[in-house]
Amino acid sequence: MPPAPSARADGTAGIGYQESLRDLPDALADALLQCGQQRSWRRGQMVMRQGAPCDALVVALEGRLAATLGRSDGHDTLLRWLDPGELLALPAVLGGMRATVSVEAQGPARTLHVPRATFVALLRSHPEGAISIAVLLSRRLGALFRFAEHHGSPSLDERLDHALQRLARSQGQPDGAGGVRLKATQAELAHAAGASRQRVHLALKALQAQGRLELGYGWVRLLPPAG
């Protein structure tokens, strides 16, 4: 079994916002907020559906929004939960593609929608912002390659390790003792690792027995390396 995911020495475990409004120049971020239209969502509603036309940049504002990727067997893989301020549908909007992932509200949520024509016009008038968007897309391409490498592994241990790291980066919270607490059910972790809940339960129990993580009802605590 590969080393279990754990907190970094500084207690952050790589936790931080994904590509978001905070990564853009203030002028462009403010313009997007002013030009966009807010929408509210209820649990179970689809903000974006993989393969559907997408003609607006979407900004996650608040609430629990899950990004999933459809598989050839008809099931979905949970990629992660989205951070407030995160930018969605950049490849679809700029490249004229269909939505590359699905996004579902898992509770009350709000998003901001900026029409494609407005977004493109803003990039033309904010060249520094356009460069920032290019950097964000480059990061996402790198993340896509890493996901393909790890999620294609036949080893459940490797897929579960990558899923825990991926979800902890987007939603983990330092616990003040060097660990990272992740709010996620075992069913959600199975969804993220592309395996049955029973198999993931056994793998998590094995990691807990090795002292690499702690399990609770609806949460997992990733422990810092021993010593």
C-alpha cells in the first residue's frame, strides 16, 4: 500500500483555493462580479451538465457544489467540491466546447454567470487578466494529466490515496494538531476513488489500523507523518 495522504509539515497539506477570482487582477475580478448574474440552487439541482452546451463563465459563490466526471460505464467520479470564487467552464467558454464536467448543488448554493461575449470582451480590455486566465488553464491541464495518471491505476490503494489528497486540497481544514480534517462520507470517498463503498471501507480501515488516518461519522482526519 502506498504512503497514506497526510498533512504537510506546516499543517496545510497543500490546502488552498483552486483557480479563482483571487488569482485574477483586481480590475478584472471586480468587472466580472459587476457584469455577472447571480443564480441560486437547491440540493440536487445541476449547475452544469457534462456534454451540454456552455455559453457562460460560472463562478462558485457559496454552498457545497460537487464537480463530477462521467465514466464510460455510466457512473460518475467525484473530482472534488468547489471553493468559493472558483472559475468554472473556462475551457468550454473560451474553446467553444461543451461542458467538460458536471456540477451539482449538494445543498443551498449560489453561482455567478457571465455570458461568453461579455467575458471575452473583458479579457480584451484587461490583457493582464487574459494572461492570468492562460496561467489558470495551464494549471488545470497539469491537474488533468495527474488525474489521468492516478485514476487510471488498477490499484484501489493508489486511487484512494489520490482521491483523499485531491479532496483535502479543496476542502480539508487544518485541525491545529498537524492533521487535516476532511468532511466526506465513505460513500463520497468511494465515488471519488471509483470503487464500491465496501472496498473503500476496508481500505480506509486498513489505513486507520496503520495510524495514518482517523475515521468518524461523515469525516476523515489525515494524520501527520510519524516522527
